[in-house]
Amino acid sequence: MKSHVQSPLLFGLLLLAAWQALVMAAHVPEYLLPAPSVIFANIDRTLFVQLGVTFAEALAGFLIASVLAFVSAILFVRFRALEEGLFPIAIAVKTTPIVAVAPLLVIWLGTGWWSKIVAVVLISFFPVLVNAVKGLKAADAEYRELFQTLGASRAQEFRKLRIPYCLPYLFSALKISSSLAVVGAIVGEFVGATQGLGYLIIVSSAHLETATLFAAIAAAALAGIAMFYVIGWIEKRLVFWHQGDGE
């Protein structure tokens, strides 16, 4: 576990050191590429407040999308007609760029939190849906026949067979969607917002405050990484029987 943390940290520190040395040696103007020391100097309370807004939007949308996707997956597996009728619509929603939909969300829902949360839901929903459907169908036919032979109800089969089989697939999708959630929140803030990291990025770029811009980007990346690793931590404790090599 320590190596999983130490290796990225070491490479990150080496990258920052090389970045700092390059900027100083080449005398790169701050407005083009600020040194890491300058970026760290621009980290203040305002950045943390904006990060909190974006993180709250991303987390709320991610949780809503995950619940909706898992419930939809159960319905798709239970009722084949629903899957055949609605799955193409889900694909269409996924293939529509969130940047194109975000202005409509602002028109319909305003510049408040809900337009950002819905943007997160739209970008996070599909990966969870696809993997949950796949996981719920992954149980071997022999096990399903055994449950039927023992007289298990459909609810018991779902709870004791299909859902345990589905969990590894589900958590793989949750880790992807958790990172996408931050992207969805920031895209929503780009289009219409008065707070959040997306708003801070837009304002900083307009004023050529490149150091603040880099700090906001770094904060967004760290938020996505944090959500990814939290989901991974939960996975290791809930799906302890299904760990990859080297765990």
C-alpha cells in the first residue's frame, strides 16, 4: 500500500522540481508558464472555497447518477423490453458532448447548483449503467440454475447471487465516473456560474492570472484523484473476495 502512495508522490515531486528548474533556467515569463513555487504562493482561502463548491456539485451528481444507473440496470436485466427500448437512448445521451448540453441546462435550471449537478449526472450515468448491466448478467448459468433448483425467489437470486457478482464491475465503473464527475461540474461552471473552480478558471484566464489558473486546475485534478481513491478504498472493504494481482 505504501508503494502505491510513495511512487506517484515521488514522481510528482521530481516533475515539479524539473518544472521549477526549467522555468528558472529558461526565464519563462510568469504569464506563459509560472513556476510551481509561484503557483503554490497563489493558493489561498478563495481557492479552497471554490474547490468546496465544485466538489459538492460533483459528489451530489455522482451519487445521484450512481443510484439512478444501478436502479436502471436492475430494471434492464429484469425487463428485457426496457433494455431494448431505453439503452439506445442512454447511448445517445452519452455520445452527446456535455459542452453542447450545458447551455441548455443553464437555460432550463439557471446558474445555480442544479444545472451543474445535472451535468454531472449526465456525464457519470452511462459508465455505471453499462458495467452494472454487465455485472448483473455475469453470474454463471450453473449458479442461476442452482438457485432455481433450491426454490430461491427472484429477489433472493438478485440479492445473493447477481449483486455480489456485479460489485466488481460496479466499482470499476464508479472509479471512472467519480473522476468524470469533477469534469462535468467544471464544464457546467464554464457555461454559467458565479462560483466554483470552473468559474475561477474562466476569470483567471480572462485576466491572464496564469498562476491562479494553474492552481485551480491542480485543485480540480486533486479532487478527481481523491474521489477515485476513496471509491477504491471502499471497494477493497466491500469486495474483499475479488482483489487484483499484487493486492
